[in-house]
Amino acid sequence: MTDVVVVGLGPAGIVATSVLATAGYSVTAIQTATANSDRCPVASPSSTIRRRAWQRAVPAPYPQQGADAVGGSKLLAAPQSYRLDPWNLRARSSTLTRYGASALPADADLADWPFPAGELDEYHQRVERAMNVGVRPTATWTRRMATTADKLGWNSFTAPAAASTDCSSLLDRARAVGHVDLLADAAVLGIETDSSGAVSGVRYVRDGEVCQLSAPAVVLAASVVSNARLLLLSGITARGQVGRYFMAHNCFVANGWFPGTDLGRDAAGPATATAVTSFEGDEFDHTGLGFLGGSILQAAMTGPRTDGWRAAVAATLPDELSVPDRATGWIREQQHSIGTVWAQPDQLPRAENRIDLDPTYVDALGRPVPRLTLDLAEDDHSRAAFLGDRMQEWLRAAGAHTTWVTPLVPQPLGTHLYGGTRMGLDPNASVVDGYGRCHDVPGLVVVGSSTFPGTGGRGPVQTIEALAWRSAERLTEDLR
């Protein structure tokens, strides 16, 4: 018996564990563990994917991006730490006020977050102190792009980043309190409920043995896909809402070639960046553009220059730069003269984009794997075309001789995923309330970006951590 079971120790689960343990509650935190970057075949089996509901799903070509280890997907990412743009928390009401009902796409279900936008500020501040969030020193490339953005009249700033790529210090402090039992080699199979429908604990497997653990509260803090799948495997459907409104940051980049110029993009890690806010949220007039929202644009340093990276860039070269049979070699020769701008555009919530259980494919224990349905809508393409033009404009103004944009494709297997357990006030249109508490299952709290009503145009990690802090703090009050 324990007071709370926390399922998953990515950033959301670590924050929740820390808050609950510090408040004096006993916490059993369960996290799968695999070697290298492999995914757990029980907790994170390979999904099937399709674009439309009428299509037959096929096995994904590679596992869901992420990590089954303490720290979760944050272990694989640059430690940038953004607050979400406030417009995204009021996207529906703000759109109605500025543009009227005709601006809302008929096939999308834009929703406001179910609490005042400023209510997260306190929790953002706590996260920023705990994670030592600040700006990194600038570099030649980021200074060049900041100066160019200023000349264009765009709003630019130095991207904030945490001091490290994980939350291990926060977890260490929680364990030092003495109320945390860490099971770092187990996988949760199901959430248990009693005759009244309230949470009673979890079933998990460890060393091949299925065990049960009783608890009056469970915090589900796994990945977006795992959260939805675990609820469905547990028979928790939230009136058909679990799995709906699956979204992704369908990221793409614009590259620029600066002949004969070493841009200095190897001088720092990828968290060092100049970001532009002029084209995210509702910072610009969307009238007649055919889309809502946008993205920050980031001119960041580069990651490892692997052969895979060179091949990927070579595959997108425009005809004027294409060198038959040696495009990858040309990239190797010119790699220090290639600058890149990233976009992680909004995707609006649509009910047909969803996570459910595949009727054919099963995991190592014979249970259905997740089936991911995700497609791009017309507004996704319009948004990307607009942003791509701005990205190339930025690069050309900075001195690029030639620019090109990578194709926009659905990315259901990426790390920036959203939805599936949407938060809201109406139990018939959402899974959890503004504190992550499941409408239909007392004692069950869901944290992470699976609860987001929208994506935003920035990295989600700090918002995930702030929400988890707020949810866990409320749970400490509910348990009294």
C-alpha cells in the first residue's frame, strides 16, 4: 500500500513525485528501463500508423521517439525551456473576439484551457528556479540571426534553457525526503478501480511477475501515446474521449547556404538559439491567410553532424545545388556554411486524429498495440507555407545565397506529441479537468502534454512541468 502511484518518470512524473513526496505522502514511482535507446516492448510497443480512419494501419517504420528511462524524452532533447505563448491558452475565445466565428475551421475543435491563463505563472517560476533556467551565451550564428531579425523589425530573443537535460536533481531531493519507492525496472499493465469506479491501484510486471499495488491515487505521467493506451487497456474511455484530438509538432526546417562562410554552428550545443516570436500565436493578422496560430522560428546551433544528418539534408537539396551522385559529399564539404531555421507549427485539434487500440497487432504479452491516426489538413499546409517563406526571408536577409525548405509531413512518432486525454470543463468533451483529474475516475490524475487542448508553437517541456507541479499540489490537498 502506498499513498500515490506515479506511472512514468519523465519530466511530468518527476515533478509530481517531488511535490507529493515533499508534502509527506508516500509515493511509489514506476518507470520502465531499457538499454540504449530501445523502447520497452510492453510499455512502449511499436505502434501502427495511418493517415485516415478508413485506411488499414501498418506497422510504424521505427519505434516512437523517446526514452524508457528515468528522465524520459527530456534525455534526448536540447534543454530549452519555454513558457507557452498565452494566446494558445485562449485560442478559441481570442479568435472569436478578433476574427469572429467564421475564422474557426468547421472540422477543428479549438478549445480554451480550463483555467485563467495567468494561473500557471507561479508554477513556471517554480520550475525555472528548480531547473536553473536561463539564457545561454550567444554565438556567432545566433548573434548574426538576432541582428538580422532586428533589422527586419521582428521580435527576437535568446532562447531560455535549463541547466541540464533532465530533472534528476529534483528526483534526488524527493528521494532524500524518504517517501519515494522507485521501481525503475517495471511496467504498468493496468489501472485498477473499485466497485464505485474510483482508483484502487495498479497492476504491473517486474522480472516476469505480475504484481498488484494498492493506492487511493494514481498519477499517470507516461508519454502521450502510452497514457491513452494504458487508459484504454484499463477500460477507461471517458465516454469515448480517450484518444481523441491527437496532435503533433510536424516540425520542418529551412536551410540556407552561405558560401565561403564558417557560421560557427559547432561552437555550442543545440539549446543555444535565437528565436523570433513575430509569427506565432496571434502576433500577426491572420485575416485571409487560411490558418490560425503559427510558430516561433529558431536559429539554433547544430547537433551532431552524423552521416544520417548529412544524408537527410542532401535529400532536400534544390535542383540548383544538386550534385548528381555526390550530394552527401557536397554537404560534408559545405556543412559549416549551412545555416538552419526551425519551425514547430501549431496543429489544430481534430477528432479524427486519434490514438486507439489496433485490432490486429499485439505486444509481447498479447495486448493490442496503439494505433495512431494523424493527417495534415489544408490549414497545416497553408501555415507551413507562410512560415517557410518567413524562414527563407530571414536566412536571405542574413546573407544566404540559396535557401530551401524541407517537406511538411505528419509526424505521429515524434517527441512533441499532444492530446488523447484532453483537459476541459465538460466531461462529455474532455477526459480530465484543469488539474488533470479524470472526470469519471476519482483518484486518477493525468499529467503531461496528453492533456493539452492545443499544441502551441514552442517546445512544451516547461509547460508540462508547470502543469504537473500544479496538478500534484492540488492532489496533495485532495488527499487530506
